[in-house]
Amino acid sequence: MTEKTPIIELRNLTKIYQDGVEFRALDDACLRIEKGEFVSIVGPSGSGKSTLMHLIGLLDTPSSGTLLIDEQDVTEMSDKERSEMRNRMLGFIFQYHHLLPDFTALENVMMPLLIAGTGKKEAKEVAEKLLTEVGLKDRMDHKPGELSGGQNQRVAVARALSGSPAIVLGDEPTGNLDTKTGDMIYELLRKLNREHDQTFIVVTHNEDLAGKADRIIRLVDGKIISSA
């Protein structure tokens, strides 16, 4: 059987910070993630989870090693090329929803599309479809202050998916929610992962939620100790 080409591949990826003392935030990491996988990243504080996410999200550059996204070596790209790939291929969901408070849910989801040059009518149609998918059909005209924490995070999920990214990165997307609401958001992400065949990579401290992923990546002291 022919081996699949991964959508993300790390080859001996290392990130070193210098502040008087050398600190290896990520140390010689090797990893392959397939298209459509739902992967969770776990580990104690300071283990390198955020560093790994920032590198995959093209928000930071490695000190050494190679990072391939969609078979392209992003470590050889210019800042402009990295930015273009990030806007085209990646969606982000953060612990705090970071919605614009003066805009409605619909407008918040439309915003990235309008910035990318999508026409207003098309952006509105895409945003309405996504908000309906995440269960907010009747809340589109509400502003963040009129929505619950879980509802705001659903808006953030819809916003992350608005550009149809191949890869969705979640940095503790349920960390600011109560257990019940966090479970609901995680189940929503799994549902969207299956229906859209997008690759989801989610950092979480919650072992129960991590166990629902296709695979768990465990980090300790900047090293990937398991990826089964």
C-alpha cells in the first residue's frame, strides 16, 4: 500500500531561545500529521506545546530543522510567502475568543473574508452557513456581550473556518469554559472535522478531551515522547 503524504511533517525541528541561558523550547521534533486527522497535543506547562503550535501556525520560525506543510518547505519561505500560506491554509481558535465587541456574530465571521477580498454578498452567505452549522442560526445578529461564553466560542469556531482552511489550530479552545460547555465545543470540533475533512490540531490540558482525538502527541521538556 502506498504511504500517504502528510499534510504536516516536522523533521528534527528545534526552537532555541537565548536569554543569557540557552533554552530548547522544542528539541529535535519529528512528526507526521495526515490530512483529515484530529490530533491533540498534551503536556505539562513549559513542555513546548505552544511553541509547537506557533511553529506549525507559521507565527514563529524554527532555529533548525525542516517544517513541511502541504509538501512545501516553509522554513525556506520569505515572510510574505509564509503570511500568504497562513492566510490561505490555516485557521486559528484561541482560548479567549477575541471577537470584536461592537460587531455582531455575523459580522465577526464575515470580517476575515472581507479582509481577504471576498465580496460582501458571498461573505454573508458563507458566514450564515457556518453560524447555522455551529448552532447559532438564531443568534447571528447578537453582539459578543449578548452571548454566553460557549456561544462566543462557537462564533470563534465559525470565524476560524470561514476561509475553508486545510488546517485548524486550537490553542486551549475549551480552557476558558465550564466542563459541560467545553465538552460541547470539543464535540462540535470533532463533528466539523469529520464533515469538512479538515485537519484539526488542538492543544489541551484536559486528558478526557484529548482521549477523544484520533491521536495524542505528548511533549515533555520540548521533546515529543509519544505520538500514538
